Amino acid sequence: MIREIHVDLDAHGDMADITEEVRRFVRESGVDEGAVLIFNVGSTGAVTTIEFEPGLRKDFPRIMDRIAPYGEHYEHHKTWGDDNGSSHVKASIVGPSLLVPFKDGELLLGTWQQIVVINFDTRPRRRRVILQILRGF
């Protein structure tokens, strides 16, 4: 079973909590036990877990910008004449996908652990996220 969702995000590390959409997808699948794959389509977005609270929503992009600062020289800019080399680096570090196990139709997440999609691009983007149920482990 596969579902595609779309999330509109601002630039430079904006993130959205998609936990409830993933939870609903798992419940609607009718599958009791397995894992759900959450995959961001595109090379400047990422998927991870975080405690989705205002402080971390500010801290995470700020720290990621220390790792791969916007405005630095990136060879990528020469290839396409754009300004999002840092976006690609950040997205690669975090990664495009996440696998979350579930049992009895419920995600096995920690109390303060939410699933988020992040837009690292230098412009607002509509992120395309694929959800897929995996069974039979």
C-alpha cells in the first residue's frame, strides 16, 4: 500500500509534523504489524524525527546552517547557476527517508518523537512525500 502526501514549506529549514498523517495511513492500511517507509522525493528535502516544539524548530535549522552554511562557495552552484548547494548538503546529511515500525496498528514512537519533513531549499517548496507499508519482517 502506497500513499503520496504534499506539504507546503517555507525555505531554509522549515519543517512540518506529519506524524498524524502517517499514523492515519497505518491505521487505514489494515495491517497489524510491520513498518512504514516515509520517503521525501527530491534532493533538497529530508525526513527525520524530532520533538516538534518551537525551540527545536528554531535550533535545528540554525545548527544545520553551521554545518553547511548558506552563502558559502559550493561547486554545485557552477553546475546549475543556482544558490542551493548548502540545501543539498543538509538534506544529504539528514537523509531522504525514515522507517518506523508499528504494532497493533500503532506507530512505535517515543512520547516526544514526531515525524517531520524538512525543506532545506533556498525557496519555498511543495514537498512530495511517499508513504509505504512494509510487511512480513
